[in-house]
Amino acid sequence: MQTKNNRPLSPHLTIYRPQITSVLSISHRISGVLLALAAVLLVWWLSALAVGPDYFATVQVALGSGLGRIVLFFMTLAVFYHLCNGIRHLVWDTVHGFELEAIRRGGQIVVAAAVALTVVVWLIAYLGRG
Amino acid sequence: MSGFETPVARARGLGSAKRGYRHWWAQRVTAVALVPLVLWLGFGLALHGAADFETARAWVSGPVTAVLWIVALVVAFYHAALGLQVVIEDYVGGDGMKVAAILLAQAFCVLLAVGGIVAVLRIALGG
């Protein structure tokens, strides 16, 4: 099968200036894939809790380390971004919110809500530990 | 034998979408279910995720918590498998590679889901 030829290609993604619509769209996919991968950490934590106190302590030290906290922080952001933008997708499924202004505004609300939820969850996590 | 089928029964699933509608619908149903589940899990882990062994175990093994954990794992990994499939279908070329990647993603999700469920059951039932 001949797939390589000299036919002209339309300009691809890199030719366009990033816009809130395109950036948030690809972010939804990227955050979704990352969350699926990061779910390994969640199951690791659960399994350690099932195995016993010694192994659980090891996992808690790893997840509570500097790197662990950075990863968990960005995972929290990814969770809440994917959640809020997912709700935006569900709204679109009802054929609402497709006007340019609504799309731009919705995107801003989603980013703001995701950041706010992430901050609140981490405040709770830190305050809860005293 | 096929003479007993109605025309619509024979045509169903043969369009270009194949089983796409069911996939699309399942993705939405799981998404709606995950809104409360993820909020509950996110705030629950914020409160109990960094706790010591006994406290964390007491939380997960609660009668309501254990059930919600298992439901969240099932729905989340089902949703993840559906989503990964869409991404793979869009970016992986070649039918062989595509099917292999989708099966791999599904195996990954099933293993993690079952692993998580077994862990919750062991914690809740004191195994």
C-alpha cells in the first residue's frame, strides 16, 4: 500500500496560535490519560493499607516526600480540571453553551473552579494534620 | 434462521458508528456518576489520605466508605478504559496496533480496578 506521496497537506496544529478553546480541549485529554496512569498510586496506597502497617508507612513516606507531594498536587489539579471540564462537556451534550462568548466564559470558569477546588482540598489536607 | 429477525435487528450495529453509541452513552453515564464520587473521594483523601495506618484503615473499612470506594473504583476505571480507547483510536494508526493498544489499556484498567477492590475488601473484612 502506497501511503507516502507528494500531495499537499493542510496546515497542522503547530501553525495555529493557541487559544483557550484548543488548549482546554487537549488539556482534557492529557489530564484524563495522566489520571488513568496516576491511578496506580491510588491502588498502591490502598494495597499498602491492606498489606500492613510497615509497608503502609513506607508508602506514606514516599507519597509524603517532596516529589510525592508535587505529583499528588498536580494530580489533584488534573482531577478537578477533568471533573469541571467534564461537566462543561455534559452541558455541551445538551446543545447549550456553544456561542463563542459562552465557550470562552465557560473555559475561564472551569479553570478557576479547578484551581479553587485544588487549593481547598490541599488546605483541608494541611489543616487536618494540625 | 435470520428470517425470524426484523430488518432493524439485522441492521443494528452495522452502521459506521458500530457500537459507538453505547460507548458514548456509557462514557456520559459514568461521567455523571463520577461527579459526586470524585468529589467525595477527593475530600475524603484530603482528610484521611495522610493519616496513620489505624486511622486510614478505620476510614476505608467504614460500611458506607467501603461501598463507595468500590463503586468509585468500578466506575472510574470503566470511565478510564472508555476514555483511553477514544484517545487511542484517534492517535494510534494501523488496525493491529490500535486493537493491541486498546486491549492493553483495558487490561491495565481491569487489573487496577480488581486490585483496588480486593484491597478494599481485605481492609473492610479484616483479611
